[in-house]
Amino acid sequence: MSSCDFLVLGGGIAGVTCAETLSALCPSKSIFLLTASKLIKAVTNYHKVTRTLEQFDVEERHMSTMEAECANVKVIQKIVKSLDTDKHEVLTNDGSVIQYGMLCICTGAKPKVIADNPHVLGIRDTESVQAFQRRLHNARRIIVVGNGGIATELVYEVEGCDVIWAIKDASITSNFIDPGAAQFCLPGLNADKKLADRPIKRLKYTEQVSAPSGATNRASAAYGSALGPDWMVDLEMTGSKERGHRIHVDYEVEVAGIYSPTELSDSGKSATAFEGSLPDDCWPVYVELTNKKIYGCDFVVSATGVVPNTELFAPNNFSIGADGGINVDSTMQTSIADVYAAGDVCNASWEHAPHWLQMRLWSQARQMGAYAAKCMVARSQGADIHMDFCFELFAHVTKFFNYKVILLGKFNAQDLQDHELLLRVTKGEEYVKVVLQDNRMQGAVLIGDTNLEETFENLILNQTDLTLLKEHLLEPNVDIEDYFD
């Protein structure tokens, strides 16, 4: 049996950030990081854009690099088999027992795969991306199901392959942007991408990992760490066709059935005609949508969201939120003493600040991992801690269709009644949306290089009365900052 002061489960962004922060705050304490993979996710090139908005890159590094940088951290590559919170013990797959003083669960989430089928591939971690890349190389047509960030990025980046994008909503990327912003971005779907549009490549995928013995599908396998920002930039996402990408979107649909060629023939149904499509018997799999269309394709990508990876801890009777995550309070502590949780696996069950909401994003995983470490250290030292300022305002920066996208506060007017919207749109350049309630800014969507993020962040946080300013707020020739000098 081995023992440590702090044990962190998970080598993703939340877990690695938690272990690094613990090491910095408590250099004399022993810290174990338990990870299923030799590769861990490291945050690099971190910088604050505004008080709450942050950007960083994610690199996959061998676990030994963390031990070299953090002298009191020991990284252990093993899979957790069970947790005994009464004894403060974790049992691993090889029978080893690790005893801890405090524990932080950062096991992330797993994809909600639409079907257990060899032609359906979930995208969530490094291994699934490698499988996607291998299969795409020979593909003529794929179907992507889902409307979140991964689906959006994947659809845009694929070349040399027809893509049918099946979404349950009335507009693309609705988890992040409103229908108006979707219309602004839509021309970018089938636009030719210039070499200058390509981001700098930096991610490396170097490890081949097999599914556990007996696992027939990724749904039953052990998942690795979630993908970070710009996960696609080092991938050759090219199919078998010489020409560029062609994307067709089916709106407000879900998958009604998945058929092999034989099953489709036996059903008496026939495939829907598609421009340039090959004979029906040329496709390995067919997908029926709820609009009655049936498309043949080489394989299906399931990108329909994730569920917190909590199954292993069910015997411990943690308090679980409606979204399936482990409930944590305002100090990231679970319902069980000395056990904390951070990242995708947890549900922020405290009373949220008016302009903050939880989304399972890599930016929040980093913030939660760091804050959980601070809370654990404060508890061990008997000290009080105040909630981190990052939980005052939801702030996220990403890139869709080669546009910089910044989301602030209640960016889609979440849970707001009697609100009004202000818009400024310059075709092909920028899309600015402001959410107002009682003449005070509650949220914003900034697409393109607007340079408005810091000003709008302050207006949301300070709840400045904009009654006299809102008519000029989005005029491009007016410098709003001048009003607050």
C-alpha cells in the first residue's frame, strides 16, 4: 500500500491543473496523479485576455514531464477499479491500494454515442481522434450527428469528403451561437479555405491504446482525457476525394435508425438521392433520419455531447446532479468528506453568480481544477477561502469557421425574461450581439476581431445603466471606452 497527502484522479486538463496547483501551494506535501494514459494534458501559452477571459494551448506530454517539473508529484499510470471513501483508499486494476488524505476526482466525461455499431464512431479523446483520422482517409462521405463544438470544428475542417451534418436544432452550433450568428457563419461551411487560414500546428498524438479486453465498442472502453482547444490543428482531416469539402445540413432531425446494406434491403426502404451519390450497394452503412431521409455513408461520427464519467463511483453514494455530474459546493467539495471534484465530472450545485453558468468546456476544466486545489489546501490548513473571481462571469473564447468567437455572461439570454437584443453585423467580418435587461448588459456574443471584449466584460460586471448610451453602443465609429474614462 502507498499513501499520499493529495490524490488526483485523471490526467486531463482539470486533473493536471489541480495537481500542478497543489504542488505550487504545498511543495512539502506528497501528491499522486493517477492517469489511465501515459500522456497527460498540459496547459501552455496561458495568458489573460481580460479579467475573466483567458486563452491557452493544450499539449499532450508524457507523464514523466510533470514529475520533472513538479518535484513532489508522482504520476501513476493505472486504472481506478474502486473507491472506498470510508477508508480513504483507491483500488487500481492491478490490485494496488493507494491511501489518500484528500482526493479530487477529475475523471471527465464520456461521449453519448448514438449506437453501438462498428460504423459509428464517437469523438472525445486522443484515441477516438486517431481512429477517425484512419477511417477518414478512405472515406467518400460521412454523416456527422451533433451540434456542439466538436461537431462544428470537425465539419469545417474535413476536406476531400462529402459531409452530411444532422442536427436536432433549427440552426448550426446552437449550443454556442444564436440563429442570427449561425446565418453569419453559414457561408464559411462550404467556402474554400486558404492556406493562411490554417492555424499553427502544435498538438502531437503519439500513443496507441487498445480497448480493454472484452470491449467491443468505445462505449465500453476506458476513455482518455478530453480534447483541448484547437484539437484538430495537427490532423490531416482529408478523405479519399481529390476535390474540396462539400457539406449538406439537415436541420431539426435525429437518427431514427442505422442499417447495414442487407438490413436496408430487407426493410423495403431505399436510400435518399444525393448529388453525385453512388449506387446504394456501395455504402457500408445507412442512416435514417426522423425526416424520413436515408443516407448512405462510409461511417457515422457521433458528436452528440457527453455525460459525466461517474459510473465507477456509484457505490459511494455521492450526491448527483440532474445532469449526472457529482454535486460540488462552492469549495468544490462533494457530499463526502475529503473528496473534491472538478471539470466535466462535476456539477456546480452552488448558487451561481447572475452572469455565470456551467458548460463542460476546457476553459472551465482548467479553472475548476485550479480552484479545487486552492480549496483543498485551505481546508488542510484550516483557512477560509473566497470563491475565485472566474466564477463571477461566464467567459469563453474559441474559433468557429475561422472566426474568433467570444461569449460573455448570459450570451444567449439564458433564463432571462423581458430582454432586448442589440446587433451589429458586417458581412464576412464581424457579428456583435448584446443582451440587455432593464438597460443593463447581461451578455454578449462577439464574432470576429471586434476588440470589444474588455469593455463589455466591465459593463456586465459593473451592471452599468446604459439608458443614455444604448443607441450608440454598437456604432462602429464610436469608441465606447471614451464614455468610461
